[in-house]
Amino acid sequence: QVEPGIALLREAAQKKTDQLVLQQDLANACLAANLYQDAVEVAERALEIAPDDHANLDWFANVMVKLGRADRAAEALRCAIDLTPDRLDLRVRYAQLALENGQIQDAKDALRKLPE
């Protein structure tokens, strides 16, 4: 019964395009239903709604990791770190992604710049 639920979420999201949580819910539902291209598109829409919200950037990064889009996840985490440099968890996740992509210096830099 996933399809009817996604259809309802999609309809609601199309009516209220500025509702961040609704877009996030739809992206999560698409991801869970293996509708990966739809998940990417809706997640990108959610990012457009709140590009300077560190919680949204963190959510977006998680979705992109699940979709195998480490490049987009890292970009979102870098933005989130710029907004909230004291968030150790974001720096650690960014460093992990950087290491997984062979970007050792980026990982070192992220961890070296930890706040006092």
C-alpha cells in the first residue's frame, strides 16, 4: 500500500510547495519505496526551500548518502559546517565521507578546525 500513500503525499507536496517537512516526508517515502530519481528530485526541492537551514542540510546529506550521492552529501555537510562550525557531529560525518572518497586532506582539514 505504498503507492497510494506516496500519491497522497505527492499531491499534498504539489499543493504546498513551500512546506519543508512535507517535501522531506515525500522524499523519505520515495526513498523507502525505491523511487530513487523521485527521491533525488524532491530532496533537491527541499534543499531549495531552506538552503541555509543546518538541520535541512543535514537531512539532505543523509538522503544523498542513502542514494549513493556522496558528492552532494559532502557539499551539503560543508554548507552545514559553515553555518554551524561548532557541530562536531557534522564535521565527523563530513570527514568520514571525505575519507570514503579518498579525500584525505579534506578529512584532516575538517577535523583540524574543530572549535576549542
